[in-house]
Amino acid sequence: MQAYRRRAADLCRTAERGGNPPAAGRNAGDAGPRTIAGAVAETGGSHPAPERHDRNHPGLHRPDDAGRFHRDRASAQRAAPVLVNTRALRQSVRNVIRTRGDWDDSYDEDGYGAVDDIVELAEQAQAALEAGDGRAALAILEAVTDEFSKHWEMLDEIGEDVSVFLDGTQTLWSEALLDPDLSAEERRHWADRLGDWMEDFDETAADGLELLQIVVRQGWDDPTLTRILRGETVPVGLWGDDPPPHDQRAPIAQARLRILERTGQHEAYLNLAQAEHQYDDHALKLLQLDRVGDAVRAGLEQPLSDEGLLKLVKALYERDEIEAAFQIAEHGLRRKTRQRQAIRRWRKSWNKCGNSVYTTRLLAELAAWLRDQAATHGQNERALAASLIAFRIAPSLDAYQRVETLAGGLAGATAETAGFSAWQCPHRHRNQG
């Protein structure tokens, strides 16, 4: 990651100059301001979104610019500015912390602590982001983060998990910092602001803030990112030879994809999703664009998640692409079950050491979906194969009875051949005897 940090720093120094200073604001009397619930009160202390710097470029829609990030399209999506009362937000954070200081237990009756409540205050930025107002989102996040930075040590000492705050706000920060309307000067301001907080937090939190620094310096002008958005192949990817961990990169990629989706930049979306290994989004976007053949190939060739597979096959089925949906479901189940078997061989204690109940549920749901839909279309052999997989993943009386029904009275022999006989379903024995 060090190599990328140096490149990001160089990018910041050479970024385009100009634009309005971060403190510039729009009068509260301007037409059409919208408010964030809970974040806006009296006019005093409000932090309106600043006047936007016009960065439209002539010729940006030329055919040879396909896949490039279009700032004019992004600006066209902007609605009325959102007014944010930062003073009220800061007071809300202090109220949460003050209340927590009077408690004897670390968590309230619902299992949430004060840090979770502070994260909920920061999540008010989501409404501004969905409206395309990154500056308002930044104002919310700055107010909440700055107040939290002053009190996190006290919360840590009384047993709060302070890491929840940055974990819960990183995605919001990423999307807000990537607002395409931010000028080069504003981006430098936010990089400096993040640097200030790095000195206030511990090392773990500072690492997350440093990654956000890289994101804001990168913006949309990074040369490597520009090549990726145009569909060029970049062997080392966006992050170079020393990338951050995948779980840190993925929220940033998701933030970029949401902005591209919001601004209708479909080719750039597809190119970035492919390059950043966001395969679910890539396949579903292809289908959304009516590129059914490409979506089917993506479902068969790309390693979609269980959730992505389920969404894709259901979407294809709704489009009457029945056979394609069934083929992708079968392919995904074969691949996923092979992976599970390999993991079990490697770690016999798989169910106790990382097997996700959520993932198992989705895979069982995919198998059950294929079983039921194939049976509806009279494809009993395909339905039976899927029912066996569904039973293997999530054994139950109902799943076993579906096997028996589809096998037409030969379920015992079929189940034994598949490696799980009737004795593996204790409910069945209880019902029989």
C-alpha cells in the first residue's frame, strides 16, 4: 500500500487547481433547500451545501470518451441543496455520550451501546448522498466525527467498542468524499481534515482514516482509475502492487458504483465493477441494460456470491429466460457445493470456524428455488437433483419429504446414493414410530 500512498500524494500535488473554498455557502433563503430530519433546527448553526463549482467540459460526450467519468452528468442529477444544522448534531453526540456516562452497563436493553447511537446520527448523511449532495453529507459526517474524536478515549475506558464508529461510517465517508462536484481545493481540505483526526485516534482508526485520505486524493482524476473507467486493462488494478485488504477496498468500490449508477454512467459502471471484482453488480447491471446474453455469460463464468446468484437467476426467470436461469442456478450450486466440500476436508470444524449461517441459508434458498421452479415446469430430474442439494445443505423433514415426493417412492435409495440416508432425518423416524 506504500507505493499507492506515494502515488496518491503525487496526485494530490498535481491535481487541478481552482474551485470555491470549502467554507463557501449558500444563503438559507435560496430557493428549494431540503433538510435532513433531526439534523436541522434553527437557522443559526446551519451548514448549507456550498455553491457548486462548474466543471463541465466541452466535448465530454464524444464517442471516444465512452466509459469516462462525466462530471456534467453528475451535476445534472443534483437536486436542491440540503441544509444541515451542525450545531444540533454536535449537541446530539454530546447528549449520547453524557447519557452513556451515567450507565453501569456497556449496552442498552436492545444490545446497542452509545457508539452505535452515534453511528446512527452519522447515518443521516445517507439521505444527502442519495440526493446527490455530497457536501451536505460531509457536513454531517464532519460534525459527528469531530465530536466523537474528542470523547472516544472516555468511551473506550468504560467498555464501549469504539472501532464500531469508523467501521460503521467508512462507506458513508467514502461516498461523500467521492462527490464529483468537489473541487481540487476542497479535496485538499478534506485530506488535511482527515489528517488532523488521525492524530486524535488510535493506530487502528488512523489506518482507516489514512485510507480515506487516499480516496479523496484519488477522486475521479487518478490516471489508473480513468483507464479502468474507459475499459482499458490495468494488470495491477486500481490499487497497485500493495493494495489494502479486500474488505477495505470493497466499500470504496461500492461507493463509486453508486455514484456512477446515480449519474447514469453505465459503461463506466460495468468497467469498474469488473476491474474491482464486484461481480454481482456487474452481472445484474448487464441484465438491467437488457444485455441478457452478456449477463448469462457473467453468471456462468464469474464467481458470483450466493446472494448475487439468487438475485440473477430470479431476475432472469422473471424475464422468461427460464433455461438460462436454471443453468446458472445449477452451475452455481455445483461450484458452491464443491467449495464447501473442499473447506470441510481442510477444516473438519468448519461449522464452528467460519461457516456463515447467512451464506448457508442463501445457498439452501437457491437450491430450493431451483427445485420448486423446475418442478413447476415439469423438469422432475432437475428438480430432484436440486432437492438433494437443498437437503444436504439444510436437512429438515420438509426437505426430505420433497426428495421423497420427487423421487416417486424411491427416495431412500436415492438419498443413500447421494450420501445421506433416512437416518440423517430424525424427524422422519419420530413421525413414523
